[in-house]
Amino acid sequence: MAFDAGMLSCIAHEIEKTASGGRIEKIYQPEKDIILIQLRTLTGGKKLLINTGSGNPRISFTNIQRENPMQAPMFCMLLRKHLTGAILCEIRQPGFERVLILGFDTRDEMGYECRKYLIAEIMGKYSNLIFADENMKIISATRTVDFSTSSLRQILPGMKYELPPAQDKKNPLVSSREEFDRLYAKFPAQRQVDKFITSAYLGISSSNAREISYLATGNSDSLICECTPQRLWESFLFLTGSIKENKYSPCVVFEGNNPVEYSFIPLTHYPDNFEIRYTESPSDALDMFFENRDRESRIKQRAADLFKILTHAESRIIKKLELQRQELSECEKSSVYKKYGDLITSNIYLITKGQKTAEITDYEKYDPETGEYGKCVIELDERMSASANAQKYYKKYAKAKNAKAELTKQIKIGEEELEYIYSVFDSLSKAETDADLSQIRDELYRSGYASKMKGYVSPKKQSAPSVLEFMTTNGYKVLCGKNNIQNEYITFKCAEKHDYWFHAKNVPGSHVLMLTGGKEPPEQDFTDACEIAAYYSKANGGVNIPVDYLLAKGVKKAAGAKPGFVIYHSNWSAYVTPDEEKIRKMRYK
């Protein structure tokens, strides 16, 4: 998985075809390494994403909504000053580098026409976005590089921009057959074909190199000695020809519901249990691939303290429950202690002080074959009388009995707390914005985890939570909570008595509410709402997921229960398998 030079060529072609001549309306910087440029083109609005983070660097159009900070960073303010109203007039990829140069016609501070450049370097952990003037003199960059960082190439304001140092590899777009054969002959025969492609040529990712190997030999892991130069050259020409002729087939490879790879050519070398989904544009493919990855990465970074609190709480509760269950198993001996006390009392005349054990007839152990009763050997304290030994066993019985009742109670409390922790984990997996994280953080604070969040101050004024909204097949509005605060808001603030409430059965998940306006929705709308509840639950990814549903008036809040925990008795159940694409289309907010 890599945003290689071929994918960049595909994106550059899309930008030139759909946004050339477009005017910049707005510029945002929702995160440190992400710039969003809103363009007005002849075909409508386009949002250009430039991500220079080390995790998922790329450039493409996007439809994914991102939350912007209240105060724009300095780099964003600089771009707004120079580029707002500018016209995109140049899209250029020098050589076959992972560098895209975007030229904008604008005006300087004196009102004279000039050209400014945004240079996106999509090179893994070395990715960068550089802003330069008409002479390619650097004005600013998202990541400056001085002499202490690199002695080969510096990126500092005032310096003239230079391309990254050339690698000892060939440009595949201008490679000749003679050069290809010469490189092929030099490469070790026992090395893999895909290694030959990636080591000899610029800008080809490992997945595309494996595809070349597969097209040539029918095996993505073939060795050089197993492939003829002619067949490999023909497969190589398929990839380079796609780029030269701008004949792209953007796609995403899925394993189940998980995207595992993307490319601008079909990746046919994956086994049959993988699914290839083609998209209309490379930007759609990148959105499809990175939507969940970006969100999970962002949430994991911003919610690191919450994950730490929850992980520690989970391990603490699990360890405590294990010890309590061990003690509870010991308490099962309470009936034995009572039996010993009874046997000593009934045979007190046979026991004298100083005995260490007593062998007493046990009338519960009867052998029908011999007609005899068994014996029970009871350990005694030789310093105590028979009655005192009996009282000792009765006290053990009473203590174990009380401990059993208390341990059962404490285990139930621990299991409920663990269930709550898992529900918060589930909320974090569905969080999309900083507001969602703030609500989860405040929920934990109010639930007694304040000591783990040093310096946290709960906001005095609580605004109405922003929940997910969907529209069913027949136009019924459905609300879905992403955390326990939103779940309670939906269930106890938004619901009317004739609305229907949904929740995945016996697993942490979202509260889902279908607003009916007093009408009885058709069967299809119930199925839609059940699928939403199943999708936004811990059971997502399974098939035939059970979902409980009932009138909202039947859902009650248990006294003293944790946020988001409710009780209900009279309900129906449906079994559904959620379709991610269908749910995405139903969502409108």
C-alpha cells in the first residue's frame, strides 16, 4: 500500500480534467498535516485534500467532512492571504517523481498579476507541502528542513525550491526495451520479479509490481528465472501504457469489509476471497480506502488519554473479577463446614479434648451393596473441646455464606462496570469529531474517572449533542447516537411515545430512534432502522445480527445506572445483516 508516482499521475489527470481553471473559494487546515482547498469549477464545487502526514500522505479530491479548528493555523492563514480567489492554471508532475506542482494565477500585495505555487511532495514520512512564489522561491512549508535535519536538501523560507535528490533508478515512462533487458540480465535469477521492478524503476509500488509479475507469469511471487524477458516487458508496458495514455481503472481491494489496497490499475493478483471494487475516479477510491483509516488514526491520536484510562480500568476490573471468582469458588465449601459442625455436635460424646482428628459415621454416605454407612474424617484443634470445634466450623460456615452473598454482589457490580467500559470503547470507535471526544471525556469525568484526567474541568454549559441522522426508504427520520451522552439524549429527550427505539441485542451499541410522527412505518423502514442499529454496534461485521426494537415509551432508565444503560421488557427482535453502502447512502448528517 503506497501512494506511488503512478497514482499521483492518475490524480493529476483528474485534477487537470475537472478543476483546471477553477477558482479558490476557501482554504482550511483541519489538522497539522492536512490542507483542504475549496475550488469552484465549471462542474461545481470541488474540495482538494492535501495530506502530508507520515501515516496516510496523498492528494485527491474528497467528499469526507472534517471538523475545522476555531483558530486557523499560521500556514493556513498565509495560504488564505495569498491564494484566496486565485485560479488553478498549472498541474505538473516533474519526471515520474511523487511530486505535484500546482500553479495559481493571483495578484500580489500591489495588485499586480503573479503566479504562486503549491508543491505537494507525497513521499511517505518525508511528505511535505511547500508554498513558493513565481520564481520558485520558498515562502513557507508545512515542514521546514534545515542543515541539522538534512545535509542534502534544505527547505527553508527564502531558498529556491529544488526537487528531491535523484535516486539511482530509471524512469519507467521513458525506459526502452534495450535498457529493460540490460537491467533484467543483471538482476539475480533467484530474486523475485516484483523486487526487480521496484529496485530498478522509480515510482512503482510493491502491489503494482506484484501485479506486473502476475500478468507475466500467473504468480505474484515468481522468480526472475521463472519469467521470460518478453512476457515481463509486455506486462510492464501495460502499466506504463495506462499512465501514458491516461487509461486508468481506479479500484480498491477488500477483504470482507476491510479495504487492504488501492491502485489505478486492476489488482487481479489477489485470491478469490478478496473483492475488487472499481470507482469512477481515483479520488473516490482514496476516499473509500482512507475514510475509516483516517478517522481511526485521528481519534486514536486525540483520544490517547481516554484509551489509557479505559485500558487500565479494563485490566483492573478483569483482575479483580478473577480474584473474586476464585474466592467465590472457595465459598462453595460452606455446606461442608456446616456438615462438619453438625457431625461433631451429634457425636460430641465420642470426642475428647486433645484429639487431632475424629472419624465419625456419615449417614449421608450409604453403600446399598454392603448395607454400611461411610466414615468422615474431620480435622480438630487439639487445644479446643468438641463443642468449641463445632462452633469453629459453624463460624466458618457463616463467614463463607456471607462472603458468598457479598462476592456475588461485587462480581455483578464488576461485570456491569466492565460492560460500561466496553460501551465507552465502542463509543470511541464511532467518534468522528472533537465534539464527540469531548462528550466521552465529560462522561468519564462524571462517572468517577476525574482523578485519571489531571487538569480536566467539566464544561458548565452543555449544548445539545450532535447525533447521526438518516432517512429511511419511505422518508422516516432516524437518529443514532455515537456515545452514551448522545444515546441518552436521543432516548430521553428526543423520543415521543409513538416513536420506535432500536438496539443491537446483548452487545454494546448505539441507541437508534425512528421518528414516526404517530404513524406506523412500513416493514422496509423497520429493516432500515434495524440495519443502522446493527451497523453501529460491536456486532458490526457479522451476519444475522439480532436487534431489539419497541416503542420508545417502554424504555426506562434504571436508578443509579451508568450513562447509556437502559432497561426494557416488552420488545420484538429482528435479524439483519447491515450493508455499509446502503447505510452510507441513507445518512445525510
